[in-house]
Amino acid sequence: MSVCDYSKMNGKEVAAELARLKSEYEAFKAQGLKLDMSRGKPAPDQLDLAADLLKSGEGYDFIDSAGIDSRNYGEPTGVPELRAIFADMLGVDIKNVIAGGNSSLNLMYDTISRAYTHGLPHSEKPWGKYDKIKFICPSPGYDRHFAVTEHFGFELIEVEMNDDGPDMDAVERLAASDESVKGIWCIPVFSNPTGCVYSDETIARLAKMKCAAKDFTIMWDNAYGVHTLYGDPPKTANILELCERAGCPERVIMFASTSKITYAGAGVSCVAGSEGTLEAAKKSMSIMTIGYDKVNQLMHARYLKDYNGVKAVMRRHAELLKPKFELVESELKERLGGSGAARWTTPEGGYFVSLYTIDASAKRVVELCAGAGVKLTGAGAAYPYKKDPADSHIRIAPTYPSLGELKKACELLCLCVKLAYLERKTGATVD
Ligand code: PLP
């Protein structure tokens, strides 16, 4: 199938195309589809990969490498063998890692909450004592990051996300000029939702840039650090080392989890940073909990074994995910390529594809898809306050649906992109 350039169609051709697309849309509606592509969840077959994780069975010993019974209280920084795996994944020393519970988002929330109530080790006072706090949100980005900082009343500042990370000229300008700008959200590898990987130059600039706020904090969420579809995970510059070298070791706080390595709802997470950062985190964690779930931590460490074991597991995920990402790419290319109605990213890992419609159309596309039974992430969700100023971004989450469902969903999505384009150009509407 070849797609004609919609911008070159004359009035008669547009009317004919619109009529054709409308009848295709009605046919989709009649199918009574009920598909959900709104969140980036692992599919059931991905969860099944980790079946061996739960084989503790008879005779299983719960004693970790430090000789601690994981079933009991104690060892608040977590099971050492799991911390060692996270340390290797993040490229830091084991002493710089605390293993947590099932959710890294929880650790991020706790970090912001602690900054707000008590301040971070490099803070002059708790963030809650300032009249105004601002946070840089590279966009499109992860809606739940933005929600955390919005929840604490911070002003969210949108900065454009480029192919090699956030627009660093804008980030440097904001950080240097305004003391109330306290930090930035970063997903350095296979970013949610564009799939971009930060360049070493971007990482170096983040580590050494001038910040008006002494306690400027980079929330470094390496959620997709090992989630490559092809070959080994990308090697990126070591931001903790760079911050140490730049004399601001507390600037970066790193996070990761196994949510998309083992179980999204029952994995293990970690927080990592300078010794000062971890001392402060430990102190506050010790008030909050006597310790996270060490049994799950130990089971994870034994299942994953080491960093090579993690990479081996991720290769099996890649086998399941590659066909899905490649299907999305081929469907978009076949149905929208050359139409001028959209552009999209082609990530080499992570959980999402970003699709950009023409301006003022993304909401309409999501609405049209919902009208025919395919639920997508709300348009604008990847921007601060859920407002995409151009109304052009749509996050595609290909992991959960089966290949058959995904193909159907992509067909409908492309149809709706074209319909919305023609609606916009002609002023017609499809009900
Ligand atoms: N960070 C990013 C960038 C994510 O996309 C997600 C989930 O989609 C999370 C964190 C959630 O991680 P966790 O399950 O460890 O809380």
C-alpha cells in the first residue's frame, strides 16, 4: 500500500478520501473492539519468563550472603547480592546502593517528600519552606514523574526532549538563572515515551552545569537501562562519577527496578547515590520501615544471579518485544509514511513509541480510537499538567497486547490519524 501525500490532495480527492476513511471507521466500530494500549505493562508471556523466580520450594534456605535470614527483620539497606546486581546495572559501587521494595516510583516519591519536609543533604532548608519550587520536566516524559512533583505543589517547567536527551541549552539557562529551580526528571536510557538515549555530552552537561540552587537534584530514573531490543544495553556516561568529579556528588539520585525485568507488580527496586545521599536516605527510611521485603530481594538475586544474568533475561524479553515494536514501525510506515499526517520515533528499547500528529489533532485521534474500542494513553499525558501545548503527541504502548491485537490497534490508530488530519484541514467531523 502506498500512501499519498495528504497535503497535495485537491478538494475532490480529499472528499473522496474522507468518505473512504469514514466507512472504514464505521467498519471498525462494528467490530466491537475492546483493546487497551494505555499503559506500558509487560504482557503475560513476559511475566511467565520469570517463573523460576518463585521456585523457592522445600529446603530453600533464606540466608543471604551476609548470613542474615531474609525472613527476619534487619539489614535495612537490603540483601547484599541484590544490591551488587543493581550496582553493576547502574555502574556504581555496592556501597552506593540501597535495595527497596517493589516500586522505584515509591522511592522517588519518598525522595521528593523528604526534600520537601527535611531537605536533602546538600539543602540549606527543606523545600517546603520556600515560597516557590520549580522542577524541570523534559517533555514528552513520564506522567507519574510529573504527578509526583505536581503533588507537592512544585511548578512544572516544560523543556523539550530531543533525540539525545533534554534541550540542554534550556536546562542550563533555567538551572543557572533561577534559585527556585530545584531539579529535573531524567530517564537516561530508552526514555519514556520517546525511547531516546541521553548522549554522553548531555550527561556531562547535566553533571557540571552551573546551578543557582545549591541543592539542585537530578532524579535519574534508569527504569529502562537494560531494556534493549537489539544487542547489549547502551553504555552511557557515569553520571555519579561525573557529579563527584564536578564537586557536586549529591546532585544526582539514581533509581531502578526490576518491574520490567521480572514482575511489574512484585519486583524489587533500588535507590543509589553518593554516600551522603544514602546516609540521609537510610536515616529517613529507618523511621519509615524496619526493612523492605528481603525474601523477594533474595529470590530476585538468586534468579538473576548477576548482571550477565540480567542481560540474559532481557534477551528473552527482547525476543517477545521485538516483533511488537517492529510491527508498530511497519504499520506506521505502511499506513502513514509519506502522508505528511504524522511522524514517530523508532526506539531500540524501552516500552514506548512516540507518535506526533499535526498540531491540534492528538486529542481527536485518541477520542476517535476510543470511539472504535481502542483505549490509548490520554493525549497530553506526557506533558506537565497533562497539557501538550501543540496537542500533537500520542504515546503508543505496544508491549501488552498480543501481536494480533496490536495490528488491529495500529490499523485503527493510523486510520484515526488520517481522519483527524482531514477533519482539521476540511473542518468536517466524523461521529
Ligand atoms: N519509571 C519509569 C520511567 C516508568 O516508565 C515506570 C513505569 O512505567 C516506572 C518508573 C515505575 O517503576 P516501578 O514499577 O519500579 O515503580
